[in-house]
Amino acid sequence: GIYQFMQGAEISYITADGKYFIDGSLYDMDSRENLTDVLRARARVAMIGAVPESQMVIFGPKNPQYTITVFTDVDCGYCRKLHSDMAELNRLGVRVRYMFFPRTGPNTESWKKAEVVWCSVDRNEALTRAKAGIPLDLSKTCEGTPVAREYALGQSVGVRGTPAILTENGDYISGYMPPRELVQQIRDLQLAKR
């Protein structure tokens, strides 16, 4: 008598008569497995998997051990801290795929900076410069930036702040972690899936 309601990676439950709405996790009491988290992770994997890597800004080693997708804001302090750790993350075998999530929303300076980064000839260099606080020429624009699509996708996967880190398995890691801690968290989440 309980139905599941999914909107993106947001999952809720409602009784058959519509009288009760449950906003929380559903657990299998025999296995102690959080069934809602399993569904959220699957939904995130599917949604992120539908985005071609050509629509992302990617930093990574030649033979990565781990790939993470990070919803980022050019002006977010902890996003900048994560980006300043890029050499160490890459050295530890982490490939970072960035998607834009300007927290202030459309028609803001952060949004415009994301579009300028995308319109740059060398997006990786432009993103690195922007995250270092180097001013961008906000007059440089182009058609077809993925910023609006990625922002909407971030909302669908449940991004509430940045950096929002998603593992290859769809696990959500909220906020900044130093590189070694982040790698350990990724390993722990992978082991938990086995």
C-alpha cells in the first residue's frame, strides 16, 4: 500500500490513499540495506551517464583508478580548495570531471564566469585561472554552453551545495575533503557496494 515517487534522484513514498507522504529512506530490515540510497545512486549514475564527456571539463591522469564527477561553482571557496589539490588528486589516480553548478543561479556573475570558461579555447586553463581568482573577460561568450543543462542536472541529482562529488557508483559526497581522505572515502564506498 505504499508507492514510490521519483523525481530525478529525489525519492519519496506515498500511501495508496494519498493520505500520508513519507520523505525519508526505506530500509530492508533483514539486510539492513537502505533501499532508497540504492535507487538514488542508480538514478545518479544514469543521469550522469547520459552526459557526454565532451560537455565536461576533465582533469586526470593517464590511467585513473577512480573517476569522480564534481558539480562546481567557480566562486565557491571549497571548490577552489578542491581544485588547488588537483595535482595531488591526479597523482593519487583520481580523474575529475567537472560540471557547472553556479550556486547563485542564472543571470549571475558566477553563471557568466562558468559560461566564459566554457567558451575559452583551453577550458582547463580557463577554469584553473578562474578558480585562482584571476579575472575573466566576461564579454567573451559563445552559443550552446552546457551551464544551464548541468545546473538543472545538479538540481535533479540532489546538489544542495558545492563541491558536490559523485562517484562512479552514484554515491554522493558533499563538500570538500583533502585528497587522501577523499580517496579513502571513495574506496570505502566502493567496498560497501561489494
